[in-house]
Amino acid sequence: MSQIQGGMLLKIRPAKHGDAKALTQLMHQSSAYEGNYTSILDGYAITPAQLDADVFYVAVLQDAIAGFYSLTLAEEPELDLMFVADHAQGTGIGAKLFQHMVAEAKRRGIPSIKIVSHPPSVGFYQRMGAMIIGTKLPTMKVTWARPILNLAI
């Protein structure tokens, strides 16, 4: 457990199968993906199988999930998802989750992590030490370019 802004206690724990619905809801309720960005989440749901396949951790604040991240361990490890509930933005939860992800990557011997960023989030990742290395071009579903970053572990 660690403290965040306001003195509240934050617990970061592995995600459980029973968390899948709450994680999907948190993701879909995020104001970060409103307007032009809505299409990327259309029909997307986090499943128990995904929780098993990837490294998923949740941030729990006052007995409620306030954020999460998932790290894929494919050939090129990637921060696949990272969300903080709108009401918890600005409290330091995102930084705590990111620091946890870095520690988890170190523990697993991962040398670097790829991040394909939501454009409004790129500044956060840069403040956390990631460097822009390229751009992912638009696709049919994702109609905007996304910065590609690398985080050396």
C-alpha cells in the first residue's frame, strides 16, 4: 500500500477474473476517449482470458478500482492499456501504476517497453521517462496518428 495525494491509501494488486467487467466499464467511461477517440473502444471488452494472457494490475482506492494497466509479454513487450478513473485523475494514481509497471518489468527481466500512446497521454509518458521513437499511422478503426514511445527499463 502507498499514499496518494490527499493522504488516501492506494493498493495495487493483480487483476482477478471478477474484475473484467469493472475494468471494461472504467475504460468505456473514461473522458479520454470521448468525441473523435470513441471508435477505438467500440465493442472492446476486457475478458478473463485477456487477464490470464497479459500482466494486469489494478489500483484500488477505498475498496473501488480506480485504475489499471496491462502489459503484453509478446515478442516486443508493450503497455497495452492504462486507465485511471476520471474522478481519480490528478491524484498520482497514474504515476503509481506506471512505477509499478516498471518494477514488474524489471522483475521479469524486460529491457524495454513499447507504448503506442493515446495522443493526449503522450506528455504523461514522456514525464515518466519514455521517448518518442515513431508514429503509428491511422487505420480504418483508429483514424488518427498515434505516437510510439519506448521506455528503457
